[in-house]
Amino acid sequence: MNHLLAIEKRNAVLSRMAELLEEERANLKAINQQDINNYSGDDLAMEKRLLVDDAKIDGMILSMQQLASQEDPIGVERFNFDHENGMKIINKTAAFGTIMIIYESRPDVTVEAGGIAFKSGNKILLKGGKESVLSNLKIVELWHQALQENNVATEWVEYLNYNREETRAFLEKPTQKVDLIVPRGGEKLIAFVKKHATCPVIISGRGNNFVYVNKEADLNQALDIIINGKTSNISVCNALDKVLIDTNLENWEAFAKKVIQELQQKNVTVLGDESISRATNIPQIESDLIWYEEFLDYKIVIGTTNSDQEAIDKINKYCGGHSASIITKNDAIAQEFMENVDTAAVYQNASTRFTDGGQFGLGGELAISTDKLHQRGPIGLQHLVTNKWYIYGNGQIR
């Protein structure tokens, strides 16, 4: 099992997977409908992530096709040194081995995250949520078909149909070697994995993103970016939760009112800090603790700052380390903000909704890491590797 699969084999499996998803499209939607009918919760974001429609299937197929056409991330030379004693020393990218992906409610992860990990030469262990079990098992069946048709062992993609207790037991004492764990989901899932896992974990998925409207902002841009960041998709980690408005902005009160009015038209619940609440009559936040919260809902908090430094400090204190955007026509101020805000992605005059492997040209992502080790932001194919030293000698001793 540990041998590296030839790149031709890996690509053939991915290409076949794209064809099978197309062939099984109607079947997959019907099975997913059963998962949706079985879902009894009232979590709007969860339900949205659970759905597999034509657009989602198109996305899955595209991600398989893109992955199949991308360069092999394994065996790429990163460093080369000729020792004075004649040894040749080379550092190259290498596969992790076995990657476990634990996720909630998103059957597309079974395809896309699985595909990225497989393309980078790894064995995949998938542990999906119970709410999407039928969809996930169907997709894994397709993986197995694609593997078998290419004479590759089905163990390369394995689904762990575990409950919470079984998952915990596996994290604490894995029954097989696991080299890396990637949790994809809410904060509770990530905390659970971090607490029990005995091997490295990539932390991802928490948003709580900020937009700062600087006094030199283009206000039409600012409005569009805020509306897009909050309302285009509430269930994703790159959605917007907090807005800071610079009180040095001329007529900032009028701008705040306009933003609130547009948000309320889109059914967003808007809360304000003391000065926003006073200026616009919206409900005031009960405590500063709300600044730490990620909503994944039609809800937003708007506050004021009186300097760029105060905005930077506030974002660094409360944000989730994911994404932050400054709206300003002043490039020097923007650069200062971007260099000092401690998030994986920093923007000038654009929506935080772009923090995404596909949008960043990576061809999809395994996760969006808010950790600094070993990769930050969207983790694409080229980051899902470790490395290895190759030394060629002819009898050298030290």
C-alpha cells in the first residue's frame, strides 16, 4: 500500500471519476435527496452544504478534470547542493502517506478533498458526517469503481463509517498509520479533532472575517463588497461577519445607515457597537465577546474605529485568522494595513469571498488553513506535500 502510484495511474483514476460522476448524476441527486429528507436539524448553513444539485456536480466533475491535468506535486526538486566531498544532495517533495479527512455535511468534500489528497500520492481515509452518509457512500462507491477499472487497490480510498465514539477511539489509537488529519467543518468538530488526535492536524474552517472601510474608501465599492461578503453565501468560512467604519470618513453616519438599510433588505440582522447604535438606532451588541463570533447566518456586527491602527488592532484581537479586507483608494494605507493584519489572506478593495483555492488559481483546495504550520490559507495540491532528502555518494564517510 505504501508504494507511490505512478502519476499516469493517479490521473487515469481522476479522469474516470469525472466520467462516473456524469454517468451517475441523476442517481447521485436522488440519493442526496434521501439524505436531505432524513435531515431533521434546523441549521440553515448545514442544510445548504448538504445539498447536491447539478451545479455542485458540475463543480465536482470540473475539479476532477482540473486535478487530472495538473502537474505531479510529488518529486519536485526544491533544493540542490553539491558537497565539496563529491556527494550530490537533493531535496524533493514527497507524499505524506495516509491522510484522514473528517468533515460535516458536504458530499462534495468526498470528491474534491479526496481528489486532491489522492493526486498528491496519498491514501485517503474519509470520515463524513452522518447527515450525508448515503451521498458519501455512493461517491466512495464511484471512487472504488474508478480505482478497480484502473487496476488500483480500492484501499487507496476508504470510508470510515464511524459514530462519535468510534471516531474518538480511532483518533486516540489509530488502527492504521495516519500521517495527517484535516478536519473540515465547524469549530466544535475542529476542537474535537485537536483534543483527541495523536498525529498532526491542519486547522481550518473558522472565518469571522472583517471589512475595514477607511476614510479614503470608494463608498460604492465598499457597499457592494459588504453586501457580497455577507449575503452571497452565508454557509462558508470566507463570508463576512464584521464591518469597521472609520469615523474620519466624511458623513460616516449616512454611509452606515445606507449599509444597514441594504443589509436589512436582504434579511440580515444588523447589530452595532455603541456609536453605530446611537447614530442609526439599530440594536447595540450586549458584549464585546460577540466580536469573536463566527455567525454562518444572516447576521452581522458593525462598529467604528477612529484610526487605521485601531482597526488593525481590533481585527488582530478578534478575527479568526482567515481573511480581512480594507476599502481605500490610498495604496500606502492599504499596504500598511495588509502587512500588519495577521490573517491568512489580506485584501484591498475586494470581497473576502475570494479566499478559495479555485479562485486563487490553485485548482481547488483541501482546506483553508488558519494555522501557520505548515501552510497557510488555501491548501492546494502543491502544498499537500512533505519533503525528503536524497543524497548520492560513492563511499564518502565523515
